[in-house]
Amino acid sequence: MLIHHRRRFLQFLGLTGLGAGFPVLTWSSPGRAAPAEEEMTKTLPLMNTLVTVTVLDRSRQRAVTAQNAAFQTMQELVPIFDRFRSDSHISRLNRQGALHDVPPDLDRVLSACSDLYRQSHNHFDVTILPLLQRTSSTVRRTGNALSPKEIRDLKTLIGFRHVRHTSRAVRLDRPGMGITLDGIAKGYIVDRAAASLVRHGVRSALINAGGDIRVVGGKGDSPWLIGVQDPMRKKDQIARLGLHQAAVATSGSYEQFYDPLARHHHLIDTSGYSPHRPVSATVVAPTAMQADGLATALFLMPPEKGLQLAASLPGVQACLITRGNRTMNTPGWEKMRL
């Protein structure tokens, strides 16, 4: 589906710096904490990006303890899903073709992948890895896409229907298969961090993992405000969203390309090519995992079908931007704008 650092498209309005390469928004949020609450922010490098945890709380000690616990949760989960680490569970699965000690967290994510594979009519397919790897290496080396024969050969390794998955074990049916969870695992890790904050008594918080954003509660008596950048860069933002107890993520084709002519980007479908009609897909959902996975799925699906899928899911809204700067939304998208 995609590789690391696919989205820098969403920013919490009010953060003043996220590090090199990240857009910085300085517009001040009108949301206010209660007079006795203090806003505390901590940022650390994690998941090949910068992750920021912002907490509003009356107790500084509780906020700091909760932030540290949230980061610890994320640090413990990364080794399960990072396919670039040779000792991760996902790397072992790809290398051996089977895994017999499936952690509960991996089981939950694989179950979500199965559901989204079905809901998206096979467009969200984490077994795309062999095609993704060969395409990226070939385009970078030669500037050209794979030949039709190469694509046909690799497509025999693609299809989540060839993944045998139970709560205890997972097996890839065909030698040479591999999976990537880059399009959904970061969202799951963010959700687990949010749950950790709640367990420590936090009622108001925001986690921003390089643009995968999950909010806990509201910002005091107001929603958290999220700026959605304009992928065409004609203006700073295309929307300001007010979120309460929700998540938002974006997939886009505007940042990572494998060739100087920008014909091949980091999102490819099972045809072996990068879709060029969409520019970005932004999804608001109850969880970061759902927003993360749906943003990828909607980018790869025909726009009309993708919006139909989003509109059919409880608590989900979406906005697609296509070539020519055409904007397409689910019916409830405009209600979230401020």
C-alpha cells in the first residue's frame, strides 16, 4: 500500500514546531482549557517521524506520567509492526512465510486488514509488498515502470485471500509473499497510546504522529482544531476541522515520488501503477487505525466508490481531492468544518 512518511498533511493548530520537513502552522486555536488546567506537550522521534502528545490536565504530575506511559506503549509496539527491523514480528513473517506466536496486537491489526480488504473490494491489500518493493527499486534505478510481464508475475503473490490467519498463527500461502502494515499500524499504535492516556486519568489530549491524529475528549470546552493543508499548495489550508473524541488521517500523492517526472509515487494498487486521478484522501473516523487504513483505501479506490464506503461506516467522514483541484466529500464533511 505505501511506505514510511506518507503524510504530513494534517497538523494540530497551535503547535509551533515539528522539526525539519514538517509544515508549521502558527494560527492560534480559540479552544481554551479550563482555568485550572495546564497544557503540556512532549515530542519524541518515533515511527520514522516526530510524535507529539499534548495533554490538558489539572495535575502536572498526572499529565507527565500519562505522557511517559503513552510513549512507552508506542515504543513497545513498534517492534511488532516495523518491516524494516529484521527482528520484528512482521519481518519474521515475511522471511519465514509463517508465524506461530502472533501477539494480540498483530492479531487485531490483521483482523482489521481483513475487514478493510473486504469492504474496499480488495483495494486495501497489505500483500502488495512484493509489487511495491520491485516497483520502487526498478523506477529508482531505471526511471521506468515494470513491464506488463513483471507485473503479471508479481500479481500471483498478491491477495489477502492467500493469508491464513487465526488468533495464534498466520501463514502466507505462496512462497515470495510479503505484507506491509505501513498503511494501518501507525494508527493502531496511536490508538493504544490514547487508551494509555485514558487509563492514567487523562480526559483531554491530542496525539499527532506525523499527521495521524487522535484526540481524547475536547480541548476544554471546545473541540480540538485540525488544519488540513492544501495539497496543491495554492493556500495554507483547505479546511479547519473541529474534532472531539475522534481521529483523522490523510493519504496523498504529493510528497514521495520514485522518479524525477513524478509519474510513480509511493501509493500503488494491484495493477502495479500509481493512481493519478486522486491527489489526497482525508478521513475522520472514531479510531486512528480506521482513519489510517481508510485514507489509504479511499486513495486507491475509484473516488465515487470510496466515498460511498466512507459514508456507509458509522462516525466516518471523508474528503477527496482529485486532479484539477476538484473536491469531493461525504455528506457530513462540511458539518465538521469551522
